[in-house]
Amino acid sequence: MVDRMHSGEVIDEANGFNILNCLECKFIHAVVSEKTDIYTSHYYDEEKPDYISSNESETAWWDQTYGDRLDFADELAGKELSNWIDIGTGPGLFLDAAKRKNKMIVGIEPSSQAAVHATAKGHEVINGYFDYELSQKIGTFDAAHFSEVLEHIEDPKDFLNNVSKILNKDGLIVITVPNDYNAIQNVFVSETGKKKWWLAPPFHINYFSHKSLATLVESCGFEVLESTSMFPIDLFLLMGDDYIDNDQIGKEAHRRRKNFEDLLVKQDNNLKRKLYLEFAKLGIGREIVLYAKKK
């Protein structure tokens, strides 16, 4: 299969898109023939109408999650990273956590609805896409955070090269992406014959593993410092809690996940870190969180 600069085996099809294990990109992605603007206006109205309100209702959990992410970045850098940019900031929950830790931070968000929401909380938010043109205007930063962004980007390598331009010497990036085609997902699909629910083009077009994400980051001039996981919520599927297309079961699984993490952190946050690092070594965990330094 060859499509412009992409070649490799078509391993799946979803929503009319071929899913390619790309030899050039070295990660799995949908074959997209034309660029579409699907995030600036209607994304939070039509695709995720409850996203902002549901996440704002979990501010304590997000503050702990993002706060630990900020602390871990400082530890890996060996210094305090005081000046951050958050790309794809959504309703501004990472901005909230950074502000509580006295970080200077700017958010970038293409959705006007989410940008207005984050700005109303007192944050500096640029309503637009992060691209080369914007990277020339916004100055430089100690660190860049982008969570659940790279899976939506048509050209992740170009995106990362633009991020590199706005980072100071030895600047850090903190990336979170879904951990797709992971072992737990594959077991569930194989045993049940269910659809691969994580395939969702045109909104979600890139599919990463720990290895493929690290390879991409390194090809853009970064040194990987650590690759860890978030909670492997897919495990509930193997326990009989099939939350696919069942929002009620999904919310209960998420509640149990938060309860697990809350109790663990109260006793020993370092244990949580160690556990999730071990999950990452096995390729387990619903999301990948990768920390890397600009060379």
C-alpha cells in the first residue's frame, strides 16, 4: 500500500479510512487525503458535549494527576521548570494545576468554547492551532505539555519540530497519548470479537505504543528521559465490565480507578509512580506519558 509519502500494510479499516502500519512514519495511522478543521467550533458541542462539565467535576483528581506530572518533570530536569506552555489546553485543568504550583503558563486551544472557559478562570489562553506561524510569535518556554493531542495531528513530526523551536536550552516536553493496540485491548478483541473501539478517524488518526512514540520523539531531536503509563482501565474489560458503548459502566470503572489512585497516593505516591513505570515496561496502561528533553 502506498499513499503519497506513506507506505506499509493496511491493518484495519474504520469509518471509511484505511489504518496503515506506516514504514515511513514508524507508527500506525489513518490514511487521510485532505486536511479538515474539526476542532475550532463544534467539537465540544457535537462530539464531546459533556467533556468540559464532567472534567470540571473532577478537579481534585485532575489536580493530583497533573500536579504529580509537573513535579516529576522538575525532578527529571533536575531544576524547577517555571515557564510552561500547554498545547491543546481544553478547559484549562493543567493550567489550574500549574498555577497552584506558581508556574507561569500559557494555554493554546483551537476550540473557542474551551478557550473561553479556560480564559474565564483567569488563564492566558490563545484561541487557535499551534503551528509554525504561531511558534514564531509566542516566545520561548522551559517546558511544553500536550495531553491527548498528537493522536489528532496530521503531521506529528512537523508539530514536534515546531515545539522544539519554542523551547529553551534543555527544555522538556511532556506528552500524553492513548496507548493503542496494547496487549489488554488485543486480548479483549481476540476473545470477544468486539470492534476495535479505539479506532476513531477522522478525529483520532494516529495510534502509538511506547516504542513508536519514543522513536518519533527521538527523530525530532529529543532525548527520552522516561516513559510511563496511566491506569490500565482496559483491565476492567477482562473482568467482565464491558464499558464499550455503555456510559454507565464506563463511569463506574473510572470511579473505581480514581478511588484506587486516591487511596494509593494518600499512603505513598512514589509507589504509584513505580507501579505505573512497571506497567509501561509491559506496554500496559490506557495512556502513555512520555518525558523528553531537547538535545
